Amino acid sequence: MSDLPNTTNFNAPLRNLEEWEEFLMERYPKPPADIPFQATDPNKKPEQFRNYEATARPTVREFYRLNHRYQTFDFVRSKKSEFLSLDRRKMGIWEAMEFLNTLVDDSDPDTDLSQLEHLLQTAEQIRRDGHPRWFILTGLIHDLGKILCLFGEPQWAVVGDTFPVGCAWSDKIVFHEFFADNPDKHEPKYQTRLGVYEAGAGLDQLHLSWGHDEYLYHVVKEYLPEEGLYMIRYHSFYPGHREGAYGHLMNEHDQALFDWVRAFNSYDLYTKNHQRPSVKELRPFYEELIAEYFPARLRW
């Protein structure tokens, strides 16, 4: 029997899903254009580090507390078994975008843009920068896995920084202290550096915490180039691609493709603004782009 509490706050500690991404933008500010990306700065002095955990909103803290408490090895495997049969419904990509668009929070004081408009903002910036068509399409669809919320999943099992389960949690994971309440803390086999994995096994051999990244990856994995699939599957794996953690579990192929994940990350976090894109004007271009890569309907 599940030990998950049956409360409203348990399902929705955040006011809206954008609160998590706003926290990420504070934690990982966009570097100046003339400074190349690096996961860590070896010359940074201790007093230059900001304690983002201490300044986070109470709703964000509660979100991470739930996420770190309940994302266990067994939970992740059970969710994969529950959802990756992809038998909930059949939808085309644009239909899925419109379905996600029902996930609008009228109480959000920071923006009145819809989920669909946020996706178009991301894709349009990628398009303006002259990237390949598959890259533009990846930007358009990368958050469609958030429809898990519309299938009844709580926020903490949909969004949030992802991390491997079944091995010791890196201290690079935000709000690391909340893992003290995770039942896997009492399983010695999950508390070593390698855990149940082998050194250099590769990311595709790991179980990462459950959420929209992994779900969408399985929906679209037959249709996009591998670079785009890495962007989708690992764009929330901030301990890996921004903090440099878990390199001992990755292989050379993962490391090379993480350059694409990092390239995508700035579009994911820093393209949201209050300028409303014209869905009517943009839809023909994106429907043509979708048809270039995807069948009319996919299994979700």
C-alpha cells in the first residue's frame, strides 16, 4: 500500500509549474554572451555563492521536500511501468500542445501566457538563431510531458531537477538535505557512489527521478535525432549538465551529447517573456514542421 499522503498541498505545493522554472533562473543565471559555459567556476570565492535554498519561496521548498522524500528507486520503476505502456490516449503533437494548454493557472500573477505560447516562444528563438529544423521542433515540444499533470500526477512527479535513483545522491542536488526523509536512505545498496550501477555504464542504463522528461522521451524516441532526444530526456538533469555531477556513471557518448543539452538549456530557461506570439500566424509553419518528423497521431 502506498504511504503517499492524501492532501491538496501534496499534489500542488507550487502556485503554478512556472515557479519551479523561475527558481532555476535564479539559481542558474544566464552567463554573459562572451563567457563560455562551464559547469563550475574554480576561481569563485565562497562569499560569491548565493544560498538559493535559503531565499527560495516556501512553496518551492515544499515542492522539493516532497520530491526528495518520494522519488525512490521503487517509485521510479513503478511509474515507468504505469505510464510507459503509452496507452492513455492517442494524439497528434499539435493536439497534445492544445491539451497541455488547458494547464493554465489563472492565479499566476507573473504571466498570462499559455503553455502553448511558452512553447512557441522557445521554438521561435531557436528558429531565429538559425538552428536545424529538428532543433526548432525539439524546442516546440520539449515540455509536452507535463501533460502528466492532466493524467493526475502530482507536481513533484512531473517537474523538478532530475537525478539518478538507486545510488548515493550528489550534494550538488538542490535541497540535498531533504533526502534525509527518503526511504532509500536506509537501503545500503542505494547509498554507495555507484549504487546498483556500474562505472561508466551510460545514462541510458540509469533510472532518473520520474518526471516529464523521461515520459516525453519515450513518446517521441522513434522520431527525432539523438541530439534532440538527449535534450528532451536530460534537460532537467541540472546536477549533471550544470553542476558536473555523476560523471562517473556517464560514458564518452553522454559527455559529447551533453554539449547539445547545454546549448538547449539557455533556450529552455531564458526565452520566456510577456510578448505574446501569434499562434494563428505561426501554426502553419509548425504544423508543417511537425508533419515532417511525426505521424498524425502518437501514443501517450
